Amino acid sequence: MTESRGDFGYSIARIAAIHARLVPARWPWAKRNASMIAREWHAARARNPHLFDGEVLLAHRVSATAGCDGMLAIDFMPVRYSAFRAFKAAGFPDGFAVNVFPAIAPRDRAGRYLVGRMGAHTDNAGALYFATGTPDPGDVADDGRIDLTAAALRELAEETGLAPDRSVLEPYWHMLRRGGHLALIRVGRFDLLPAADLARHGEAARQSMAEPELAGIEVIGEEDDLMSAALPDFMRAYLARAFTGTLP
């Protein structure tokens, strides 16, 4: 695992392999804060009736080996979305659970990236992300293993209509971690089409969806303002290093 210190308080490391599995665990923070979680969920539903309290997966053990061929091991537990949402709003405070989410970063030959603008009905309305999502029980195989590449590719297809073969993916991930917030980003190389064409393809697919998660699909390059309020800190940290060639 090759590591460097990223901006905005994130550490950034290159990961060669990930082994993720479902290992149910008790979450003390959720039990202690059950009343607060219920109140906040009731208020959130009043503001946005589209919210659904299904199950998502949070990590409760994350360990990485050292070296350039480092491996990341993650144990996930199922939690209610209402608890996850309250935990996220509180700033991931307990030191036990970690929000791990994988993303594919579509990049063209010129180094431009495809990003999605979150829809008004989502919790992160207006924010610009790579297609991503917190894993859910549907990502768990019968033997308990979780293929985070498959989960990220599924999110990419669902949100943009792009369904690349794994052969276009870089062989490694970049891990960005700040406390209980951990992004896993893997580049997808789309060398044959400029990002603007990919965006048009994705926008056509988005407009054909009955309930698209994204409000739009956009292109971001090194000439764009990375301090835009629409970019979360982990996106700024990743893109700043990507555009200056300083990723591990």
C-alpha cells in the first residue's frame, strides 16, 4: 500500500486488492441513539417522502497491509438507512463504524472525468460525485463475500447507463480516508470517446429512466474550479491530486 497525505484531512493510499465480507455485528452507537435516530428520520421523511429506510452496509473493521501491493480487508454489517443517515450527519462520531463506498471514475484520454449531479430528491442534492453508493445486502454473495468492483459497476450503470467491461478498469484503487469516511475510487479508462460524448450518452440514458437518481451528468477537467461548493471534500482531494499527477 503506497500512502500519502491528501488535502482536506484525507489520507490517500493506493490499494492493489480488496477482500470484503459480511460479518454482522452489534452497533452500540445506534442502540444508544435510537430515539434521536427515530426523531431525525421522522423529520427527514416529512421533508422528503422519497426516502426509504432499507438496509445498507457499514464497515466495522478496516485493515490494510503495508507495501505497494497492499491489501484492504473490510468487514461489513447491515444497518438501517435511518441510522446510517443520522450517523453521517453527526460526523461519523463513534470510532467503530466506517462509511465505505466504492466508485468508478470514468476518465477519457485527455484526463477529464465524468461526474453526476445528485437529484433534488436525494440527501445530497446538487453535489457532484462519481457514480457511487453505499453497499447494500444485494451486493453480498451466498458465501458472504462482497465484490466492491461489481457494486461500483452496478452503480455506474444504474446512474449513467455506462456498462464497461472490467478490462477498462485500472488494476488498483485509491482509498481516501478521513475518520469514519472512506472512499474507494477506481478509474475506468474510456480512451476511445471524449468525456463530452460520454456525458451525452449518459444524459440520454438518464432521461430515459423513470426515476433517475441524478439531475444531470457533467464533465470536470483540470481547468475547472475544484473549490466549487458542489464538490465534496473527498472529490476535491482526489481530483486535485489526479490533475497534478500526485496520486500515490
